[in-house]
Amino acid sequence: MTAALIHETVWLDKFRYEEAESKYQISIAHRHSGLVVKGRQISAEEIISEEEEMTSKLIERVNSLELENQNLRKATTSLEKAVAKLEARIKTLELDDKKDATATQEEDKEDAEDDDDFDLFGSDDDADEAEDVKAERIAEYEKRKAKKNPVIAKSNIILDVKPWDDETGMALLPSPIIYLLNMAEMERLVRTIESDGLLWGPAKLVAVGYGIKKLQISCVVEDDKVGTDFLEEKIVEFEDLVQSVDVAAFNKL
């Protein structure tokens, strides 16, 4: 039997060598009780402290993630509620549209029935009654229109009244005082023209040349009552002092 075991390759004493290796490693561990990092020995307390710090940071990170998760859940819930409200609103609008469409169809149907009931060949009494109603409404409208104050169209007219300038005219009178008196008399005569819708305004003397001046006078007239032709005809009647009349300006008010 011993001869047979000589040729076997089984390591029968392996456990003894492993036990010796374990004892050797334990002895080395006793001689080097601390770790060395970059030339500095780290104790077990420092390792424990670092582990606790890492654990604390990890817990804080987990808590932060949980808070973010809660906020996301709240936001998701709010969005779900908003979507639900929107869907309900859309359904309500669709129902309203259907109701409106149904009501419109019913109204069209009623109008069609009314048209069918309308008699094209109605009696003359109905036509006479409609004419009477129309006449009454027109009369009421005319009354209301008459009560309103009508808008009166007015215009501002500036007239140039020119004196005579020949040898017998006042422009060549020897005395300037007499000349001015004649111009004042011309203005007085012009202002004696009166008519409904005529209001005379300011006047002034404007130099023409060679010592001659013309009378420029303004007035406000109602367009429907007084015109430029009327004014020119009336002023030219003072032929002893007036040679001609021109319209210098005509403005609507």
C-alpha cells in the first residue's frame, strides 16, 4: 500500500502548510498594526471616522433624492389634475356645441314651418293695416327729427372793398383827414347792411399802393340765408364811395 501511495500526486499535507501560512500572516499583522498612506500611518479611529463621514454624506444624498422625488410626484399630480380639468372642459364645450347645433336646427325647422304657414295671398285688410303702421312710424320719426336742433352751416367771409382812384374819387382828395373820414364812412355804410344770418366782424385798412387803401372787413354768415352775391350787390350800391368788392377769403366753420 505504501508503494502505491508513492506514485500518487495528491498533496496530503496541504492543511499543514496553509495553517503555517496563516500563522505567518497573523504575526506580520501584529508587527504592522496601522496602514501607511503617503508616508503617514492611519489609525483605526481615523478609518472609522472617514467611514462615518461617508455614511453621513450618503444619507444626506439619499434624503435629497427622496425630497426631489416627492416634489416630482407633487408636480406630476398637479399635471394630472390639470389634464383632467382640461378634458372635462373639452367635453363640456363639445356638449354645448351639440346643444347649440340642435337648437339651431330646431329654430330653422320652426322658421320653415312659419314660412309654410305664411299666406302669400293674404287679405287686403292685412296690407292696409301694415301701411297704417308704416305711416305712423314715419310720422313719429319726423316728429323726433323736428325736435332735434338742426346743424346750421356757417362760413367766415373776408371782403375787400376798394374805393375810387380816379380824379373825382376820394383817393386824390387833398386832405388825408378827409380821406380817412371817407373810409370810415364806407365802413359805416357797409355795416348798415343787415340780414337774417349775417354778423359783421372786425375791419381794417390795407394799403394797395400810391397812397390808396382798401377796406378789408370780415363777417360770419349762415350758408342757407346769406351768400357772397347778396353781399356784393348790397355793398356796390354805395357807388359814391365803392368802386368794387372782391372775396378775399371764404372758410367753412
